Amino acid sequence: MASRRTGGQGGQGTGDERRDRAHNTEVPGQEGESGERAAEHQLTYVIYRNGARMPVQAWAESATLAKSAVAYNAGTLNRCRELGVRFMEVFDGSGCGWTSHSDIDKANGTIRTVKEAAAWPISHPRCMRAFGPRPDLTSPA
Ligand SMILES: [Zn+2]
């Protein structure tokens, strides 16, 4: 019995360390889980473990914009094409070119066909590009 008590005392220190380690790994695990769920099931809202809800669009435009930009823009363009929209307004970084960041054909604020937009959903890694439908336009400006 006496030897078991000694072992128990030694184990208390180890137990504290384990608790600290488990606590530290919780936060990144939560974020990754929420992201995967939204990508797989196309939810309208991302729901965090604390109950907070965030619209998928806002979520995609913030933390994971670079990672999901191509898929997100492709989804926007597909919906617009289905609705008969032919032209898109481009929102991008002020210096960003259409086919590469250094392209002299600047993208931001320009009007492109849905087909052109689908060919260049972004022009470089971490590109901020997004598209807004312009159903009011039936021919290029
Ligand atoms: Zn860009």
C-alpha cells in the first residue's frame, strides 16, 4: 500500500501536464472541423462549437478566402449562368492583373463575360478576386 501511495503522488505531476496539453490542442481542432463540414455539405451557416453562426459567404470571404476562392467563385459563376446572367463585375486588389498579378490588364472594377470569369476565377495564389452579377448588362461596355 505504502509503495502505491508513493507512485500516486508521482503521477499527479504527470496528470497536470497532460491536462495542459489537451487544452492547448482544442482550439485549432475546432476551426478545422467547422471548415471541413461547410465544404463537404455546403451549409448556409458555419456553426461553431460555442453556438455562434456565421454566414458561409462571410466565412469564405475572411479566414479561408485564399483556400476556397476558386471553388467559391466557380459556384457564383455557375449560379449566375443558370440564371441567364452574361456579365460579371470584377472585385479584386487594386493592382491585380487579369491573368497574373503583373498583367497590365487590371481586373478590379472591370466587366467580364461569365465565360471569361470562369477561365480566370483568380489570377494568382491568395488572390482576393470575387465576382458580382450584372444582370442589367446585355453587351460589353
Ligand atoms: Zn488578385
